[in-house]
Amino acid sequence: MNDHDQTAPEWSPRMSDAEANAEARRIIDEIYRPTPPRPMPTSFRDDTPVPAVGQAEPVHQDDRRIVPAWAAGTAVASLGIGAGTTGVGCGVWLVLKGFSSMSVTGVVCMGVLFSGVAFVALSIGAAIARAKRSVSKHIYTGPVTKNTHVTTHTRGTFSRTHNTFHG
């Protein structure tokens, strides 16, 4: 008798179809049963005892920042530089657009530009001239005493206040 001729005994179920369906339903319900979500803590309470006198010991607090401080600083600086460059670029574009138009607007833009440069040069020259002229002289030779006495009178329904200065 060779191995291929042997017939395997038939498999007989150990439970009925109704019992198998009930067991399958129980297993499926157990697996897919909704579980309540885990409670998320919204605050932390430190229950370590506080000393009666003096300062408390430091407690380690985890750093939960996503971006390091140097990267945030670099990003802010980049935004500032970009905004400044954009503003300068828009100003240059407006001035050049005014220069390119052969109209009254172009002439006015050129005049504004040159008058602005002249105004800045005039302001710097005037500031230097006044700085050279300002020499203060002390004309008082004796001691100076300042006594200020204030007398206040408040009268009336709407609180009229009269201040009298005695020097």
C-alpha cells in the first residue's frame, strides 16, 4: 500500500453551526468592543513636601519645545531681513517706475528724490553748525537755592482747585 492510496478520516465538527456562530460573534464582539479613552492629564500637581523654612528643592521639568531656540531666532531674523528687503525693493521699484514714465509724475518723483537728498544734507550741516555754536557760560557766581511752596485750595461742588506757587 503506498502513501497516496491512504484515505484520511473525515473531520467531524465538535460543535454545531449555532454554537460556532455564537462563539464567533462573542470573539468578534470582544475584539471590537469600544474601549473608553484613557484620561489625559491636563495639569501636574507636585506632591513633594515643601520645607517649613527656606526654599524648596528644584524639580526637573521636561523641555517640550519642538524647535530649538537658535532655530526660532534664525527664523525670526530671516523674516525681518526678508520684510526689510521687500520694502526696499518696492521703494526702488516705485522710484524707477516714476523715472521711466515721461510725464509730470516722473518729473515729480525725480524732484522728490533730489530734494530728499538735499534736505538730509542741509539737516546734517545745520546740526553740525549748531553743535559748534552751542557754548554755555555760567553767569552765576553765588549759591543758588530754589524753594518752591505750593498752596492748594479746593472748593465747590465740582472741586475747583486753585494752586498758588510761592517762590
